[in-house]
Amino acid sequence: MNDLFARVMLYILFTFAGAASAAPALDTIATTAAEPHPEQSGFHILDTGREAFLYRAAMIDAANSSIDAQYYIWNSDTSGLYLARRLLVAADRGVRVRVILDDINLGGRDDLLALFASHPNIDIKVYNPAPVREGAGKWLSFLTDFDRLNRRMHNKSLVVDGVVGIIGGRNIGDEYFDEHATLNFRDRDVLAVGPVVNGFSANFDAFWGSEWSRPVGELASKTPSEAAYSERIAEARDRASETDGLKLDVPVGQEAALDVLTESLATLTWAEADFIFEPPLVDPDALPDQLTVAAQALADAVKTAESEVLIESAYFILDDEALAQIRSLNKEPLRIAVLTNSLASNDVVPNHAGYARWRPEALEHGFELYELRPDAAACTVWIAYDEFCADGIVGLHSKTAVFDRRVLYIGSFNANLRAMYLNGETVLLIHSPELAAKVADSIELGMAPANSWEVELDEDGDLQWQGLNQTLSSEPDTDWWLRTKAWLISLLPIEDYL
């Protein structure tokens, strides 16, 4: 029996075995949970990385028919490899697995992904790929095709069996799931069931069908041999249940996963919601001079707010037009408070430089600005890894806003110009005072003096940072070279691309 014949027989065996499985179907559990709440969707906020990883792992293992995953970043680290191997296990039992990854962070993994996609139940596409696949040539290609390659798919979504989905700010990688040794992100996403999940699937299908989404096999430098496929896939199967490298206990197997999800779906918060996504690129030569639909949704929500807007965004970069629009609202007393990264907690210095360029104007327009401390005391609340909080750095990666503590805005959208005009983004507007108040309290905790510095203008109009019983006149917890580098970058007019 040759390898190709063996693979075909394996596919038939697992397909029919999966169809005949007596395991309770996830769609039945989701439908049962939704029945008392017609026309509403159910939500559970994933406020810690460990919880976010737990539910992703459970959803993949619980899948009965389909898994659709769309991510800006999927790292080949401990958590990323574990979830990838569980996708393989799901495909083995007959689940259709589709994955879309943005090209910007693939890092020469075309051949590996093509090997993975050789499985008869797995398809992988790369969004908006560069013509040169590796090395300096990949980045040089930006010079010749900048308008197209500057448009990225920043979405992060997982949909299982078309009935349960996760949407929000987290990519796939250790730093998003409290698994990294030195840097973990404060982030947020939401598990959802009900009609809103149809929107998640529509977003996925739009990008899957886009002419700019290419099968990874077309990009790989070589076609995987039968021997290579058999060896690597066999190794991945053998290691698929390994959890030794993870700090979190996860449910392994369909029965254990369904138990976790059944318990969670019984305690959801039900509310009306609107899902918004920016369609994939159509005309690469079109000028990015119109707000994306996600940005317009945020602008509209700000306009309707009466008393308070709380924003938690990893990056916060505005321009004169955005500031002028907010100033024209002329609502008193409308509070607009923003929690973002400090220079010390920001993982991307150019993004901080772009923010710093407009920071004084934002303060003059009445914004409250809070910058996260890398040693935030709330680390023990946010990061479920006690040893990490003693020496590790906490960074902010969430993309959330709350309006009048009645409406929650959550998704992949940073409050920066790249998200406003260039990127594909996903946003969920949840009309739930209960969830809005819960997230508002969480954002306020991040703004507390033990967790962030409040940035103000002194009597002379200079910046100062108010912290725990101290006032500083320069970027806290940074050395002169980091401050100089950020200042030099801030002189460049590049905030449109940050």
C-alpha cells in the first residue's frame, strides 16, 4: 500500500468515523443555550490570557464539522504549536479546517504551512502575500508594491461549527496567553454564540474568497514529498496531546472540551450586538482617504456618548482632523479617558513615537491620558502566572472602548491611523450595560496610580507624569537612549503608517 493510498483511506476512515460519532454536538449545546434568548447573542468576556487560551483549545477539541481561524499573527511557540497540533487532531476526525494568516509575520514558514495544508481536511491561505517570500527581498518588495502591501489583515477570529466564535485583540502566541517568560500582554476578547457569529463567518468567508488570499501551496518553494508529509505529520500527531510546556491545564479530547464549553455557555450574558468588519482589499491603487467601517463605527459611538468615553488601546495615534472632530462635539461634561502604553511598556517604539507627537494636542483638547506601567500592580489580576509578575514586563494589547457604561466596543481595532484608514479590522458593538460596566471597571483599574502614570500639562505647558506619590518630567522607567530614539522617530511624518 503506497503512502498516497494510505492517506486517502485515512481520510475516508476519519470522515465517516467523525460523522458517526456519538459525542454531543457543539451546535446542539449552543442552540440549547440560545433558545431562551431569541434575536440576542450570548457573550463571555475573556479577560485573562489563560482563559482565552483555555476556550480556544476547548473549541478546537469540541469541533464536530468545521474550524475557521483568521489571524494576523500565529507564532510557532509553545501555545501556537499546541493549538496547531490540535487542529491536526480535529482534521483527522473529519473536521474541515480553514486558516487565513496575514503575510506580514509568516517569517519564511511557507514550506512548513504547505506541509500542514497537505492534510486532506486542512486548507491554509495567506492574505496579501509579497511576491518575494524570504529575506531582504521580501521587504524590498514593499518599495515596488507599497500601496498594496501596506494594506494588512489585522483580524483575529476563531469560529467553530459555525455556532461559537471568539473575536477580539489576541493573536496566537505565548505573550497573549500568559505563557511568555519576560513579556505578557494585558489583552481582551470575547467568546460569543448566537446570530452575531454569522457575522464572524461572513467576515472569514469574505477574506477566504478574496483574490488577495492565496493558497500557501502556491507560495511554497517546494511541494512536500509523501515521505516528508508522513514523517512530519506523524511527529505532530505523536506530540498533539503534550501539555508539558504549558502553564495551564487544558481539556484534551472532545468530551473534556465539551464539558468546559457546556458549563460556560450556560452562564453567558445575552444582549443585542452589531458586528462590523472592513472588507478585504479590492483596488490596491485606491487612495486610503476614507475611514474604514470600524473607524466610522467608533466615531459614531463617540458622537452619541453623553457623559463618558473610556478607551483602552495598545496604540493611540490621532491627527488634526480626528482631534478637530472630537473638539467639535462640544459636549460638557463629556469625559474622554484613554489608557495606552507608556514608552516603557510599548513593544513598538515607532508607535509610541507617533502617539507622543500628538500627545500635547490631545491633552489640550481635554483628553485624560494614562500610560501603563510595565510593573503594574494589577499584573497579579491580569496575568495568571504569579512568578512572572515579580520580574516580567506587562504590555497593553487590548482594543476596547466603553460608552456611557452602556455600550461595549471590542475587537482588533487600535485607535491609530493605520486602523482608521488601511487595515482590515473586526469590531463588535455589544449593547449591554452589564458587560459595559464590567469592562469599564477593568479599564479604570488600569488607570489607577499603581498601574499607570497620568500624563498632564504643567503650568508652562510641558508634559509631566503623575505616579505613586511622585511627579516626573520625562518618560518614566526609560533610559536616555530609548527616549532619544523615540524623539527622533517622532520627528518623522510617518504616523499615517503606524
